[in-house]
Amino acid sequence: MEYGLVVRWLVVLLALGAVGVPLAARLFPRSATRGVGFALPVSALTVAVVAFWVGRVTFGPLALAVALLVCLALAGLALVDRDALRDGDLAVDDDAVAALPDRTVAAETAAVFAVGFLFVVGIRAFDPGVDPAAGEKFLDYGILKSLLRATALPPEDMWFAGEGVRYYYGGHLLAALWAMLTATPARFAYNLSLAGVFGMLVAAVYDLAGSVAASRDRSRRTAGVLAAVLVGVAANLHAAGWVLLRTLPPGPRETVAGLVGLDAREVVTQGFSYWTASRVIDGTINEFPLFAWLNGDLHAHMTMTPFLLLGAALAFALYRTPETEPRRRRLLLFGAVPLVGGFQAVLDTWSFPSVFGLAWLAVAAAPAAPRTLLPAALATRVDALVDRLDGRSPTGTGATTDGGATAASGGRRLADELARPVVAAAVVAAAGLLALVVASPFLLGAVTGGGSERTLSVLPVEMRSSLGGLVLVHGAFLATFVAGLLGAVGRERPLSVLAGLLGLTLAGVAVGLPALGPFGFLLVAGWVALRTDRAGFETVLIVGGAGLVLLVEVVFLNEQAGPGRMNTVFKTYAQVWPLWAAAAGVVLAGLLRAVPRPDASVLWPDAGTRDVLASVFVAGLLVSTGMYAAFALPAHVDEGYPEEPTLDGTDFVAVYHPGEERAIDWLDAREGQPAILSAPATGVYPGADDRYGHSPTMYRWDASPAASLTGLPTVAGWQHEVGYRGPEAYYARVRAVDDAYTSEAAAVEAFREYDVRYVWVGPAERGRYEQFGMIEFASIPGVEPVDDASTQTVTVYRVTESALPSAASLRDAGDGEN
């Protein structure tokens, strides 16, 4: 086990977080923690955005140095007295120093980060491999290696030589910067970056939930701890359902299994698998953080989570800022939103709209009117328009067309409420445009560069989630939020509220939209609670998450990345979990503190009874959502393959593919990014004349191991490229590669067109081409085997372009054609 590296990373990341403390304190001065849980995400965001832009010119140590200097400079400016600075003096602002977080709070937050970091270090040490089975590790590791080789951004695509990566690579960029900062090889940096991101996620949700709870006079630590457990250890209710069904007799077992969409026979005959909890709803992926980090991809839906929560924290700051605050101060917060949103597009484009959706909800629901963010002249015009809509005189005297003072009051309230979301949308749209500028280098290449066709489609009724599946995936959060909202909006009329929930549920089932009941209730009850001052910012998170879940039951993005709506639900649910974990921590902290009521009843018991019920509810929630971890973590340790725990992501190559290890290591030692030729990872493909129609090799070792483990670009790699560039571009290259392995003339043409410097001939190439007459590459002038890289399993050839014959001469000679 590489304990020295673990300590180095922990120290460096905590130090980087310390640099971000003054910046976070400036952004979140009203937070009970001064935003200390977001100090590392803030500094990481600053470094990554600067390196992203500097990297367009030069990427590497220089880009990292510039980014660190900018981050340090901004942290210093956050502590400088601005009045003294205008006079040409550098002096520390005593108020800024006083606004820094309390040392105790900073220490406990650092401890939360460290626990999360070390938790994942322990998980990955028992299964560190970046093998391609059951995940996207070849993709993620390949991008990381490509970035560490790159001299400018975007990095070259290791599966499409000569072209930049089209995949959102912000998380891999951050991992590469951390690797350079700590002088860590990629094979260790991969797993340590996973630990670093998880630590940021847990610390961020701890901070956000605690700060929101403190603003609601609830226990900050209780809310923070509960939120951290829900995001880091808890899972959906699949494992609890599995345990319950195994304890039931056959008859009831069949009934209950049918209601929640499980196979009763499989539950009894098959043992526990960590995998099945992520595939509850048919045709979808329903991941949660613990599953994701157990599986171990360094994937976009994981690396975006701390920064999505940073966007939520900014939304919370906007929500809390009063109208009396100088407009300049409120706009400063809006200045941070485009940076977070812009980098979110590079991290995970799916979550880009959510940053602005949260900001829109926060501004629209905040006590301060959204129009106070507008310039004075524009705000006056909005006021005049609202006056005209409710029939008041434009002077604001209160006169109405019907002379009714009450009607004027009600009309003004309605007009104000209607104006809120419209004005908030206009303000947030301006921030969104700035975010597009921040992300423009990535978006212009990934979106406008052509490729796979994507369309927004209406979801057919038969593809929608069942109510039982939704309950298994979201049930713990639903129970928490319904209980919390019932307390907020149903105290006076609990039966009416429950009847509304039941009515929505029945209506949803009747129209083929089961999600309408529970999530429609969260939307309606949540908004009512917000606009009647019965709820706080946690309800903004609840409403935002409910909107996302309901949205993917109506529309989906029709694309190449997975059949149907699989990818849409996958990437959307990954956003909902951390948002709802933060909200649930606040709600549960409130439930644990009973609110006395003189008119106690069966539906609304007295405070003492509520204390007991709340404690039982929270205990049941933690036990049911913690069952997955109780089974999965021991199984993960028992099934780990290393003889000794290690964080070396490529250790598995020597264990399972020793015949190819030497060749991969030799290629990995090459400088720059010389292109290689290797077999593409495809199944049957258009125009293949059925010669190479093998079963698909994605998610297998055969899928471009040389390119994926070294970052050296191959001409055509994994079939993922169809989703990035479209089938026509990808399969044109596949045919060129197939021809190159079976025709000397085609090989020479491919060498020149794609600037190939090395040819890989291993088991995948022999299995794909030998039966069709694979050429002997050494017979081509200018191509020779590399003895230092070749083994009995693999032969690596070096290509010297200047010594190559012309393709025409080989074709005229008629040699090497098969």
C-alpha cells in the first residue's frame, strides 16, 4: 500500500483547500460555516478554469503554475483592505479576517473531508484496477493519460488519432492537475483522484446541509452528519427490499415483489450483488454515490457532484441575501455562478442546466424580489408593468379600475408572484450566457464539431417508470420530504394535504405517469411552502430534484449513448441524489426537534410523541438505506484481487495479462503522443461485408488496451466514438484499419494519413484478422518489429514514414493483398 502517496495527497489537497478559505468566506459571509466546506471546490474550480483557458495555448506545468498563482492572488485579494488598496497601500482587511470561519468549524470540516478521502482510499485499495469490465475505466484512464501527455487542450482522443477529445473532460483535467501538483504517476493518481473528489463531495454536502439547517434554527452538525451519511454511505431501498423479500413466505413474497418490480425467484436463488441496486427501473441506470465509487469509474457524473453542490451553495447565498444588501454585492454572487456553470459544462454537460435551474428557483423563491437585482431604471419599468397588470395606477397610489382595495391587494400579490419567475429567468439567463463564454472552447468543439445526432423526444408511456420502481429508488427521500412538507403545509389540514397526494397519485397512474403523484406533490407542496414562508432553502433543493425526476418521465435525449432513455435517467439521477441528500439532512434535523402544538391529535401528535416517532423514523431510514453498504463493503473487500492492497490502477495487467504488460510499458514510456494502429473495438458494423463480424468487444480487455492504458492515440478505438462523432466518421476509420491489417497498400496509406508510428499486433488483432489473411507488417519496407516491446503474445512494430514505399507501388506489385 502506498501510504506515503496517501499522506502527500491528503496534505496537498487540504493545503489547496486552505487557500480557498478566504474566497469561500467572501462568497458565503452569511453562512454559519462561512462556506469552509466549499473551500477546496472553490480553489479547485479556480485552478481548473485558469488551466483550461491557459491550456488552449500551452498545457502542463506552466499552465498549472499560472493557475496556482491566480488562485493565490485571488485568495490574497479577498483579505486585502479595498479602501487602502485604492490608495496604493496593501493592508489586511480586519473585517475580512474576522469573517473567516471559526477554527473549530474548519477543523471539523477538514476531518469530514479526510474521512471521506480515506474511506475511498480503502475501497479502491482492494479493487484498484482500471480494467474495462463493467464500467468506463478505459475511457477515464485513457483521457487522464492523454491529458498528462498533452501540450495543449483539448487533449488528443486516444481512440480517434489526430482529433481532440469530444467527451466532457473537466474531471479528468482536475485529476491531471492534481497528479502534476503532487508529482504522482497516472496509475496512482486515478484512484487518489477518486478519493479526492469523494472527500470534496462529503465535505460540501456536510457544509451545505449544516448551513441551511443553521439558518432554520436547527442543529448544524446533526443536519451535516445526516447529509454526509446519506450521500456517502446510504443507498436506495433495493437491498432493504431484497432482505425483506427473503424473510417473507412464498405467497406474500410474490405479491410484494410484483408491486416493486423485483423477481421473487431471483431474490431467493441468487446471492447479493452490488450491481443490481443500480438497475432497478427497467431500461435505466439508477446509480447512487456509494455504488459509483465502489465501481470505481472516474466518470463525469461523479466528478461533477462537488461543483453542483457549489452551485447550490451559491443559490443558497442568493436566496438569503436581503434587498437591503448593495446590488453590487448580490451581483458578485452572480459573477461566480457563470464560472461554476461554465466549468460544469466541461465537467458534465448534463448538469450544466441544473446550476442555473437552482439559481432560478432560489431567486424566484427568495424573500427579496428578483427585480431588485435589475438596474434601477429597468426595475422601475418592471414595477410599472406589474401595476398595469393588477389595475393599479402607474404612480403606485393603490387606485384600481374597480375601486376595490382588497382586489388591488390580491391583484398585486398575484402579479408579483407571476413576475417573480419571469424576472428571475431573465437575470439567470444573463448568467447562463456568460457561462457559455467560459465553456466556449469546449462547447465549440464538442457541440458544433459534428457527430452523433441527438434529439429531445417525448417518452412513450410504456417506457415510463413504475410506481414500485420509483419507490425503491427514491423511497427514502420521498418519505423524508413528504413528512417534512406535511409539517410545513399540512399542520392545519393534514387530511386535505394527504388527500391531495393520494389524488395526484391516482391521477398519475390513470394517465400512465406514476411519477406525477409523489413528485408532483413535492413540486406543488414545496412551492406553496416556499411562498408562504413555511420552508427554507432545503425546499428549493427538494423542488429542484423533484422537477428533474419528473422531467425524465416525460422527455429524454435520444442519442447513441445507451438505448432509449438509459443515459438520460443515469445522468439526471446522479444530480438528484446529492441535492436531495443535503435537503434530507436539514429536514431530518427538523423532524428530530419536535415543534409543540397545543391542539395535538392522532394525525398531529404532541411534541413528546413526535420526538419518539421522529427518532424511530430516522433510525429506520438509516438502517434501510445502510443495508447496501453492510453487504457490499465486506463483499468488495473479500473479492478484491490484489495480494496486498494497492492504489496502482494498472497492477491488474501483470496479474491477468502478463504477456502484454511489457509491450504496454514500453509504449507508455514513449514521449509525446505518437499514433498507433490497433484493432477497433466493434461488433458487426455497417459495410463490414460480414468478414469481421465478431461479438462486441466493448467492456473487455480486447478494447484498445494499448491506447487506453498509455494515452497514445489509436486510429479507431472503442465504439463509444459513434456517440461522439457519428457512425459515418467512426466506421470509415474502422474500415481503413481493417484494410490496413489485410493489405500492405492500405497499411501504407493508413500510416501516412493518420501519422502512425507504431503497430500493435496482439490477441485481438489475430482473432479479428488472421483467418482473413493478416499481412506480415515486417515485409513492408520502413516497418520493423521492436524487440524490446515484443513478447510471445504481442508484437509491436515501429513505422519509419520516410522509408515507406508508395501504396501505388505495392498495389502494382500485387503483394500483400488478401
